[in-house]
Amino acid sequence: MAEIKLETVRKTYGKTIATRDVSLTIHDREFMVLLGPSGCGKTTLLRGIAGLDQIDSGRIFIGDHDVTDLPPRQRRIAMVFQSYAVFPHLTVYENVAFGLRMQRIADVDVKKRVRSAAELLHITDLLERYPAQVSGGQRQRVAVARAIAVQAEVLLMDEPLSNLDALLRLEMRAELKRLLKEVNSTVVYVTHDQVEALSLGDRIAVMKDGAILQCDTPLKVYDYPATQFVGSFIGNPPMNFLTGQVKVDGSSTTISAGGGTFKPSPLIQSALRDSASILLGIRAENIEASATAVGGALSGSVLVVEPLGSHNLLTVKVGAEYVKVNAHADVVFQPDQTIWLKLAADKIRWIDRQSGVAVA
């Protein structure tokens, strides 16, 4: 078992709170992504799991073992850093073998494990070279191979692709997803890149200011953000938000937003207060743009048209607010044109404006 359990983990640096009593369970062999902007505490949390930073309070368990006070070498982990962190004076083979030699593994087993890891990462033909003789992407493959070779129960990865160019990052992301299906390790992956998080993770823990705002599957986090911040941080473009107001008239509840009127589902009506300020959240791909008036649609004026090949991204002014809309590439819209926006009712997310938290 390599389940990881964090219980009210807190870490401060002077007066700065890096993690705020974080509790999280990462299941055995799960791929957990810690996602958030710089300074949100995700790397601090990862370093706490690794034992590289001593936490101020709380407990950390790996499997049935309380590892809170154990040094890194006793935690049965392997780590891949943001920098390549390979030894320049050692060959690729010796770099991959380094952790095994530290464990005093027999030479015959070292050779087998290095070869196996090299095959998985497609670096077999590089084993006799030195790091200076391979590319940045290949060096990162060496770092991943070294971590995999030790067959640790827990694999920790701190933004391992952030130093690569866009095309190489795309290639390595696909390689990692393939590779980690073959490795029986629990993976904790830190990134600020939402595309990496959505494409790689079994679950995503979205962090801000040292706290986890939402932890769920990529689809749930994308479609049903728990807060306005989660909706605005995940998605390209981010989720649109229009300011609305609730009106409760007896048994009837309606919301006015963007010049239109919406009827919320019965599931959330009981949580709405008359005259309360609320946000309507909707993703760009869940809005249908039309050049002719459509019943129940919002009217707006096109400000910018960005052709993106498969679709056009429109910036539309609706009242005093702005929304992003994905429009079909074969439908031509022009700046200053009045268009109508039909919102998919089942894709609307209602957010309390004051707290920024989604209405249940």
C-alpha cells in the first residue's frame, strides 16, 4: 500500500503561511495533481511529503507508516525536480543507476533495472553519453528514468516539464501518461499548467493561498468548479462570469443576468435569497453565437474576433461585461456586429458573489 494521508499539515515561513492545515488522502496508485498559481503552497506540500521541509504541525502517513519525522531516505519515495538535476560528470547510465547504487543493489540487478527504465523512456541509445551530449528533453527523461529505476512506492514530480519548449512538453506529457500506467507507484505531480493537470491527473487538487479549494476528477473540476477562482483558473479561455440578481416571488425564483432572465434548477432554489447578488458562470464552448435574434438569448456586441483554426474566439460585450465565446470557424462575425448568445442551461454554474463559492 502506498496511500498518502495528510492530516492538517501546516507550514509557515516567518509570518507567511505556506500551507493552511491541509488534509488530503491520495489513494494507492493514484495520479494526484496539485494545481495552482505560483506561491499557492503546492511545492511546499510536495516537499513536506518528501521530507525535504519539516512541517510545523500535522501528520503525514505513507501507507501505514507515520513518516512525519522521518528523513527522505526512509520514506520510500523518488522525486523528479523542475530542473534536470542530473550529474554532469556521470554518463546517462550512471545517472540512472545512482539511486540503485545508494541502496547497495547488486550490479546485475542494477543493470537490469537501468535497462528496463531506459527502454520505458526511450533513452537506451543514450546510456553511454554524458548529459552535455543530450538535449534538455532527453535530460529530463534521464531524471524520470532514475526515479523509476528505484521502484519507489511514491513518485513525486515538481513541475518536471516546465523547462521544456511547448512542442517537447506536449510530447513528454503523452510519454508520461503512457509511462505511468506501467509503473505501480502513487504519483503526486505539481504544476501550474492546467492542461497538464486536466490531461494527466486521476484527480486534481486546486490550491490557492495555502489551501485546497477543490479536489475532484478533471471533468468535475472543469464542469463544476467549487469556487469562482477554480472556474477562472481552469480553462482556456477561463470560465465567463456575468453579474446577476436573484428574485424570489413566492414559489417562483428567477435570476436576471446579462439582460436575460434565467430559472435556476429546483436543486439550488432553496439556497437562493431574494435580492442576493450572484454570478452566472459559463464556459466559452457552452455558448452558441447567432447573427439573428434567438428566443431566450442575450444580445451583445462583438469586440474582437480571433481565428484559431478549428474555431473563432469571440470577445463579446454584454451590457457592461465581457464574455468569451467559441464560434464555428465557418461562421463569420465582424467587430461591432450585434449578435445573440444562447447559453446552455445545464452548463451554467451559479456562484455566490460575496463568498465566491458555488451555490449547492
